[in-house]
Amino acid sequence: MTCPAPLAPEAGTKPPVPEDGFVKTEYLSAASVLPLVIRPAAEGADLSGLTAWLRKNRDFVEAQLLRHGALLFRDFPIKTVDDFETVTAAASDHLLDYSERSSPRSQVSNKVYTSTDYPASQRIFPHNEHSYAITYPSKLFFCCLTPAQKGGETPLADIRRVTARISPELRERFLRKHWMYMRNFGDGFGLSWQTAFQTDEKEVVEEYCRKAKIGVEWKEGNRLRTRQVRPAFAAHWSTGETLWFNHATFFHVSTLDKIMRDVLTAEFEDQDLPNNTYYGDGSPIEPAAMEQLRAAYENEMVSFPWQQGDTILLDNMLTAHGRASFTGPRKILFAMAEPVTRADV
């Protein structure tokens, strides 16, 4: 059973006012209500006060997360990995391991990771975490321990608004055809299959893929090709609203920066690319369709500089996230929470 979809607030809306007086809320600008900013109502708020507030006010947090898509906790004393773990434990009872890996991350503690280990010069296109998987996190946490000297923002995009930007013709095409994610492991680019699946045993990979409805093809030289077909839209786990939820844009070869795209397309045939996407029947996605999809994300991106201690909680279906390139040291922590398993695959 699903509840009616909440109306996302429009620019100019006044932020909600919590009742207990421990925190205050605001927006970063008059032009956007993404994210909702939550700050201490008075100076000197400590970490124990924040964690107690989070445990007591989970209904408020959940309601605002469904309305806004992301919450930014700012000016709280979150300075270490342990602090971040304390906050995530107060806000969620179920943190997740990073399985079926698609990007390089380092494990910092039990279920806390670096946000990404991609080189600082690379921009990361906005996406919804694990939207290619059968089971995905419904919530994500990010925490800034060290902001970059320049750049390094984590831009957010309202997926409700992204969905509305997709033309009826393209929506119908993806509803009918779905989308396919094809990966090739062992050719010197991207993660190895041993890293992606966290095992050295082929039988373990095959069993995981069988349960996850991923096609497996072993190639010469201990190399692996996988294919997975998924719906391009999904019903929100709580509200039931239909949302654009996939990695079709993110993993398509045309979304890469030109230098990397030229290197890969010169080195590999289309079916041997480290990552690429297609319609679910294996046919290519038209260049005009990819341009429309990228524009839908780009036109909805909201970006702001990180401050030390900033912690973001976002709804992984309502809000996409990315990363700007940067210079200087940067340390952003990442955690996933509260799994949802798709029933539409």
C-alpha cells in the first residue's frame, strides 16, 4: 500500500518550523528548496544533542526528506569518522555494505566509505546510487571532513523535476523497451570482477548474478561480460510515485568526457566497452535521446560549496547526486542505508 505522493515545495516556500526549538531550518537560496538546511537553533550544540534530536524526530526527518529530497545538516560538530557513524546510527537502523560495485571506493570503517576514489580532475555525472541493482539503498549519507580548496561540490538534482523534463515520446520508448547495462571486466579499464563482486570465485559471481538477474558471459583470459535489463522507471518505495530511476545516462559512453570517450572507442568495439547502456532489447539509444536526458539532469542541478562538518541525508530515489572536479585535498565520507528490493525485474 502506498501513500499519496507529497507535493515538493516550490521556490519561495517558507521552510518548515520544528516544534522543539533545538534546530532551525532554512534554504540556501530563494531560488531552490533543495536541500532543506537544518542548523542548531543556538550556539554550542553538541553531537549528543544532534543524535538525540535525530532519534526523537525521525518522523519529522522522514516527512521533510519526502518533501525536499535532501537535508543538509550544517554547523554541527561532526569532525571525525566516528562522529559521522554516530549520526548515521541515530538517523537509520540499517546501514549497508557496498556490494555490486561500479566505482572505486575505499572502506573507511565498518559501513562507511569514501564517496569516490575517482581522480580529482574527473567530474562525475549525477545519478541515483545502485539504480542498476535489484536491491538498492533508499537513503544516502555524505559528510565533509575536508572541503576541497577549489571545486569538489556534490551537486544534487530533483528527480521529480528530471522526470517531468523527459518528453512523452522518450518516456513511452523507455517504458516499453526498458534499458540494458553491459559491463566488461578484465580488459584493463574499470574495476575487476573480483573487486566488483568482492570474491575470487567464479561460482560465487554466477550465484550472485543468478539471484540478481544478471546475465553472465565468461570470456577468454578470465574476463567477464555481464548484462542486466531493468525498467527505466520505478515506483517510489514510500509514496508510490513513478520516477526516472536508472543509470542509462550515467553509464552511456557518450556521457564520458571527450578525451576518455575517444580513448575507449578507439581501443574497444562497442560491445567490449567497460561500461555502456542500451535499450533493453540491445538496440542503441539514439544520440538525441541521450542529449535530452543529460539536459534534463543538467537543468535541475543545484550546487553549493561544502563546509567542514556538513552532512547530507538524501532520498536516493528523489535526488540524484554527482561530483564536480576539484583541486587540493578533499575528504567526503559516504554511507548507504535502508535497502529496497525491486519487484518489477
